[in-house]
Amino acid sequence: MQLRLIDLKKNKINNNKGDIKMRKFLDLTLTLEDGTRALDPDPITFVNKYRSIDQDGYNLSQVILNSHVGTHIDSPHHFLEQGITLDRVPLDRLIGNARLLNFSYKKAKELITREEIESYDSVISRDDIIILRTDWYKKFPSHEYGYDNPNVSTEAVKYLVQKKIKMLAVESPTL
């Protein structure tokens, strides 16, 4: 994962109504390459280079990956048979104000509790995107990353649902 802060504050977009100042974006993307997988039994990622600039005048690769590898979004369908699939999730559900909550002190398999989340109550608002920082991305793509990561207690998740957050982001491959 590359933690890059993209400062677009100085950039502006002209929307025919005047200029709009852009906000800062934080890139939380894990690097995908040939052989990457999230969990041991999952299929690996294949990157097959078919064309190259030297021989063909352009680059072209085929990428085969499963829907649960690297940085991804679990749609409701991932957990609920009748849940909506990702292509049906409105884009405005994926964009918004984010709050980064620091749990980088958590050890392997340790839970983030409701009480710990509640300690951030003053900064959590309705429709926020909550990012739980554990620094576990540093272990990607090891076995430990997929199986020993700090996780979130059911009570903590229920509390965030009660707060009506827009999205919960974690560094592990799943909750």
C-alpha cells in the first residue's frame, strides 16, 4: 500500500460557474502484481504482458484477479445473497469526508473495541467514511497480513452503524 497524500488544494476545476477548490485525497491503494493474493486459499493474480512498445508500438497486459484481492470494496452482496452488487452501489456512497482513527498500536489478532471507537465520538459524524489505521498494510502480502490482522469487534461495528457512517475502511482483507 502506498500512503500518498495527493494535495489538489491548489488545483481548480472550471465548472462554468466559477472555480472550485479541490480537497486533499489520500491514496490507500495496495500494489497488485503477478502472484498477489489476499488469503492463502484464494486464487493468485495473473498479469500477462501481451504487447510491448518495443515490438508492437504499445503496451497491453491481461490482468486476472479475484474480487477480494488488494484494495477493494465489499458490496452488500459479498455477505448477503440478496445484497446489491458493487455495480449497483451509488457512486456518492464511495466519496465523502473521511476520518482516520489511529489504532496502529494494536497487535496481531487484537480487537478494536466499541469503547475505543467511542473515544473518537467527537470527530465521527453522520455520513463520514471511517478509516481504521492499524499499519497492518506493512505486512502485505504475507500470510500474517491475511490471518493475524487486528480486527473490529461486532459491538464496535454496530456502534458505527448507529452513528450512520457512510463507509468503514480497514487495512485487512476482510472484517
